[in-house]
Amino acid sequence: MNILVIISQTLLYLCFSVLVGSFILLLVPSKYRPDIRIPKRLLLISAIMLPVFAFIPILEIILYISPRLGLFESLKIVLTTYTVGTAWDFTLLGSSVLILLIALAKSNEKNIFSILGAFLTFGLILTVAWSSHASAVDPIIGIISDFIHLAAVSIWVGVLLMIGWCSLNHKNWLEFLSWFSQVAIGCLVATILSGVFLMDIMVDGYIDSWMVSYGQGLLMKHLFLLPLVFYALVNGFIVKYKISKDATFNPIPWIRVEGFILFTIFTITAAFSQQSPPHGNYLTSDAVSPLFSLFHDGIIDSGTTIGFSVNLNTVWFFFISILFMGLIVLSFFKKASIIISFLFSCLFVTSIYFMIMVTVVIR
């Protein structure tokens, strides 16, 4: 069931991104973006699947308590008394309105349709933030931080995905970059600040949290920000320079790679968000992450902390990471396949992760 929940949450974030990115791009005048064709069917499917994917974690709770109360009674109790159930009720209601809006929209009402669609989608993101772990710990700061976090990433990913896969050409690319670069920077800042607030709520000691699965997920997510920032700089500055010198240069593949990195971060977020947050007296031998145990098999209890000790393996993995960073840069200038570039990015993150894990000592 855990795998199903992770998949559903990843696809839930993807649906939000598709909807948010589409509505934003439809509001942008055509002279400030490439020509795009967004299938209405894609928007309908995304809106229809929102309540379905959002329901999977609730189904897990229902199946957990149903042996004692029965399936129907468990369903009624969760949807009427649990916070996650009440939030899903609003998700279902908002999604129904959004589906009707998309189905009934006319081509000559693009602006009002996009404004209403964006408003409803951000409202649905709020219902998901309402049902999050952070809201259970701190109902005000938790909901606000989680909403800003998910909304900012949905804007960033959504515009990249829709431009990367629905563009008919790459004309007006410099005009597109002139506003999207600022949007991406704003989303990055909002994501970092809201992430800091979320960590303050959810995590007691960021580095020590690496010993449990939730902390491992946070670490991987943060490491993937390194190649993400690189591709954001490439798309914001280097691509802009190359287009100014060569109008035939196609920047779309590099937008797609940036989108792949962001989608990977989405997947990691979906995976670790289902783990118990390291809050309170959480550290026991059973709670230790299997990944962390691969590197450190000593006795771990509530008094265990993490320190660092540089060794030969640290230096080895550091130079490997530099090598993969160089290959990422080379893949751009050699116009390599985006799959190759994405693979180098994953190997770069993996080498940095290994470097950190072999440097860690438990005490």
C-alpha cells in the first residue's frame, strides 16, 4: 500500500503542476511565450484525477481501521471526523467545480477561464496542505508553509512541463525567459523559505534526522537542488546568450531536463512525506533508515547524534562528483541527449550523497 500511496502523491503533484502551468501560460500574452497547444482532454484528466489520487492516503487509513469497525463505518468516520477526510471532502467539491469549468469553457473566454481555473487549483492545493503532517503539528504555520511550498513548486514545474512538452516552436523565447526567470527565482526563494519553516515544525535536528527515512528523503531532495539550480542558470543565462547569437538554437530540451529534475524532487517528496516525521522522541533502533544502515551498522538509540570525519573515501567521492559535474556541463555544450544529461545529474547527486554518508560518524 505504501508504494501505491507514493505513486498517487507523485501523480497528484503532477496534476497540480499541469493545471497551474496551463492556466498561467494561457494568461500570458502570446508575444511573451512560444506558441503552445494544451489539449483540453489533458486538463480534464488532471482535474478528474485530483480527488482520486488525494483519496489514496485516506483509503490507507480506512483499510487500517476497517477490521475493527467495518468498511462502511470506517469510511463514514474518516470522511466526517478526521481532518484528512474533511479536507478531502473539500478537495472533491473543488475538483467537481473545476471539472465543470474546464468542460464548459469556451475558446473566447480564455482569460476568465484561466483566472477561475487558477483560483480553484490553488484552493485545491490549500486543501492538500490542510491535510498534511505539518498542519497536524502546527495548524496555522504548517498549513501556510505547506501551501506556499507546494504552490511555488507547482508553478515552477507546471510552466516548465507545459512549455517543454506542449510548445509548437521556440519563438519569443527571449521574451519568455524575461519573465519566467524572475518567476523561477521567486518560486525558488518561496520554496526555500517555506521549506525552512516546515523543517522547523517537522524536524528536531536536521542532520540527526538523516538516521531515519524522513531525514534521508529531505537530504536527497536538497541534493537534487544542486543540479536544479545549475539547469535553472543554464536556461536563464547561457541559453539566453546562445539564442541571441544563434536564432536556430533549440532550448526546449534543456527546459525538459530541468522539468525532469523537478519531477524527481516531487517523487522524493511524495516518498518521504509518507514517513513519520522525526519529531519528539523518535529515534529507536527500529526507526533507523535502511539506507543509513547500509553505511552505519552500529547501535543507534535516542542519545545517538551525527558527527563528521573526513577520510579517503570522502575525497574519492568528492572527485567523482566533480567528474560528473563536468560531464553535465559537457553534455550541454555537446548537445547530448537529455536522458544522458539527466543520468549524469542523478549520478552527480548519488556521488555527493555517498560522500556525505561515508563522512558521517555516529556518536
